[in-house]
Amino acid sequence: MTLESLGWSDCFNQNFSTDYAGKGFLPARVWRTSKQIYHIFCEGGSFVARVSGNFRHRARVSSDYPAVGDWVAVKMKPDGIEAEIRELLPRKTVFSRQAVSASGTESKSAEQVIAANVDVAFLVASLDGRRGFSLRRLERYLTLTRNSGAVPVVVLNKADLSEDPESAAIKAREIAPGVPVHTVSAIGKNGVEPLRQYVTKSVTMVLLGASGSGKSTIINSMAGVELMRTSAVRRTDARGRHTTTWSELTVLDGGGILIDTPGLRDVQLWSGDSAIEETFSELQEIAKHCRFRDCQHSGEPGCAVAKAIDSGEIESSRLVSFKKQKEEIAAAMRRRNHGEKIKHVKPLRPRRKKK
Ligand SMILES: Nc1nc2c(ncn2[C@@H]2O[C@H](COP(=O)(O)OP(=O)(O)O)[C@@H](O)[C@H]2O)c(=O)[nH]1
Ligand SMILES: [Mg+2]
Ligand SMILES: [Zn+2]
């Protein structure tokens, strides 16, 4: 295993050689995490690692800990089996979502890293089912991807189950201007051929999409072997069971790195106002002509967006999605800023009646 085949590049090398090489640290990439245990690849192969006490001491929030796809600086233990993670290398790109944990009356919002250092994101949607895939969900994934810094590629899978895959592709292209859209059939022979153009040495790809859309099947098909467990779709709701519960990184024999992720049912956006603007670029373009610079497109006079909707130039559902995503990020920001200040509020006791 070479560092290059694991996705190592100059930008990591610069951070590493100056700071850590002198201390006898080795670069390694996290391929799976489970609680406190990190499974890592380094040039010598696969190892199990934990973070050092010093690392833990410095970590403030969960996103300070390594995630799948992260590069870390490790020190091998004398036993030659275990390694200790000393440092987390700066992330080139990061996919994160908002994880809200509620305990009692407190609700805390934290950034949860799904995958790090990803170059290309395959946004997988399934073409089976009567209602087709969700354009709204795709919009959310596009914002998530733009926010991460990776390049999005839309993958419409299960073309074999669709009567009209081409019109589905046209719809997807409409809401994803400038983004490549491929219709594939992961179970068919050579059905994932269009995706191979993205697979090159040192390139890291992640598969994102609802559970049952065929992410693991796509990985198996691209690898040519059964690497990931897949799951038959339940007849009632056309979704696969949750077979992939954690993100997991795989190095393909022919070059390229793939990260499988569990089905993210609802991606809660964590940040990225500018990413939203990219997702809705045509709307942004029109909004430049609104009379007010801070127009919210909610009935203000001289609103160019309202005019464009009236004339059928853009669909009103696009504006609804746009506002929803904006509000979600605003809410995440509020929670983040005030989350720690919210104290547990004692429930009011019923007042005793005076006798
Ligand atoms: N008909 C058809 N079924 C597929 C295709 N791709 C995946 N499946 C099936 O869909 C189910 C869910 O696939 P899986 O890869 O586990 O989905 P994941 O949850 O996104 O990883 C499995 O039963 C697969 O065999 C496809 O292109 N066509
Ligand atoms: Mg899976
Ligand atoms: Zn407006």
C-alpha cells in the first residue's frame, strides 16, 4: 500500500513533513471508526489506533476527533500492532451534518463529520418507485456537497426499474445546473461504466443518498467484488434495510478510494450560506434585479424573483426549498451560538392550593 494509493497528496505532505516527520510520526488514513477505536491504513497496512491522551485533552467538540477519510499522524506502539493517533491533519474538504442530541429539555447541536478529504461526491438517488426520486432531497445534497468543497456528480440508479430514466435525468439537470447527471443500473453488467471516468488514482469519492438507493451495490460493482453488504429492499416502502451503519473507506485495486455511508435520512444542513447560493444559482442571478438588496422574496415590491415565478421562468418550489435551506442554517447557527448557554430548566411545580 502506497500513500498515494490512499489518496495522499502534496497538500497533506506540506503539513506533514514540516511538523511531524521529525517527531517520528507516520501518516495514516482512517478507514473506519467505532466509538474510541480507529481503523487506519498506513504504508505498512491496516492497524487499530486510539487517540493519545494529549489529543483527547485538546479536543473540544466531536468534529475535532478523526472521522472516516481523515489523515492523521500516528506513532506506532512497540508491539507493532496498535498505533496512537497524535495529530489530525487539516482537512482538505469535509462533509458534515448537524447532529442534534436531546437530553431532557436540553437540545444541543453539534457538527457531525460524515466523511473527510473527499474529492468527488456521488449523490445517489433511486429511480424505482412510482413517485420517482426527490428533487428536494437532491437539492439538499447539492448544498451539502458544495459546502464540503467536493465536486458533485448526480447518479440516478436503478434505471432498469424506470420506464423513463431520461426524463428523470432532465429533471435532475434542471435543478443541478452544471452538474454531471448519470443514469446507471448498478446490478446490470457494466451498469456503472459511466462512473469509472471519475475513478483515478488518489481520488477519494463518497457515495451519499437515501438508504436502499444502491450505494453499496455501486461500490461492489465498481470494485468487482462483494466488499459491502447490501440489503434487499422491503416491499412496503422500497427502502433497503440499514446495512451500512457507519461510513467506511475502501481502496480500489485499480486505484481510487470510495467511501460508503449509511443512508442519511434527513440531512440537516450545518452551515454554508454561500453553498446554498450555488445550489440555487439561477435564483441568485434573478434576485440581483430585486428592488431591495436584502429582498426576502416574500411579497416585497419590485421583487424580480416573484416576477420570474409568475412568468414561469422558475418554479415556485425552488424558492420554497431555497428559503427552507436558508432558515435551517440560520437555526443551526442560533443553536450553536446559544446551545451551551441553555441550562436545564426545572419543570414548574403545580402550586399548592391555599387552604
Ligand atoms: N433493480 C435494481 N436493484 C438495485 C440496483 N442497485 C441496487 N439494487 C438493489 O437495491 C437494494 C439496496 O441496495 P444497497 O446497495 O444495499 O443500498 P444502500 O442502502 O444505498 O447501500 C439491494 O437489494 C440491491 O440489490 C439497480 O441498479 N437495479
Ligand atoms: Mg449500504
Ligand atoms: Zn426579491
